[in-house]
Amino acid sequence: MEEKFALNEQTLQFIIEFEKNIEPGKTFTTQELVDIFKVSTFYKLQFDSYKKTPNNSMWYAIRRSEKWIKIKNGTYMKK
């Protein structure tokens, strides 16, 4: 049986790990972060069949991490 993964949880884990290697002041769009997430070990193929998209989950992860500042809609800077 295939293991179930929570998209929000995997995205949050990705952001927490990703931000460890990013210097403060670095800016990314949500789409850039999603593209990096999709090639990471945190992304699972089963996410392609989920109704919720990685873009929605990325916003969730950025907010939960509390280490990003919203510059404008869809653009965030690492604190």
C-alpha cells in the first residue's frame, strides 16, 4: 500500500530545510519556491493528483515558518 503524505507538511518541512541555506535578504517568488520544491526530496509524485496545489501549500509553509517577509503578492524575502 502506498504511503500517504500531507502536502502542507512536506512543504513546511521543505521550507524549514531550504531556509537554513539561504542568506537573509534573498528574495523568491512563490513560483520559484514551488519549482525548487518540486525537484526536492520532499516532493512526492502523488502530490500531482492532489486537489490542493503546491502553490497554496507554499504560502502556508512561508507563513508558518515566520522567517519570511512579504514584499508584494507572490514575492517573499528571507528575514
